[in-house]
Amino acid sequence: MPGFALNGRVIYTGSSYLTTANTVKFPDWTRLDVGARYTTTQLTGKPVTFRFNIENITGENYWLTTGTYVTVGAPRTYILSAAFDF
């Protein structure tokens, strides 16, 4: 179908330690993202691009770690957008 595209992404992060003493360990995790894009000129006569993405489609619970900073990974997230050319 012209103007239509699918995308996917797999993010894998191995287990890691929070401290240099290796006393707190976070498990490895894998996140799956999928999406679709459709571009058309039928609405305005100029290109319009619609995007729909689902991040963390499996609802994986995970920790993001950077040095000594830790945060909870984002839950399943739906993103819808439209971009219009003028």
C-alpha cells in the first residue's frame, strides 16, 4: 500500500550492578516497540503523515540505571501523532 510503513524495535539491556561494591544487582530486560506510519496528500493536497506507535508492547517491568541513578522504565505507552506540511 503506497505511503504505508511498519516499524519495530527490540531493546535489550543486560543485568547491571548499582554500586561499585556489586551489592545491588538489577536484572536484564527486553523491551519491544512497534509502530506504523501513513503518508497521504488526499486531505490537504500537501503531505500529511500519521504515526501510531506502541512502546513496551508486552508491558515489561524494568529498571533504567545510569551510574547510581535508577528510575522505573515506562509502562506500555501509546503514541499517536500527525505532521502537516504547509
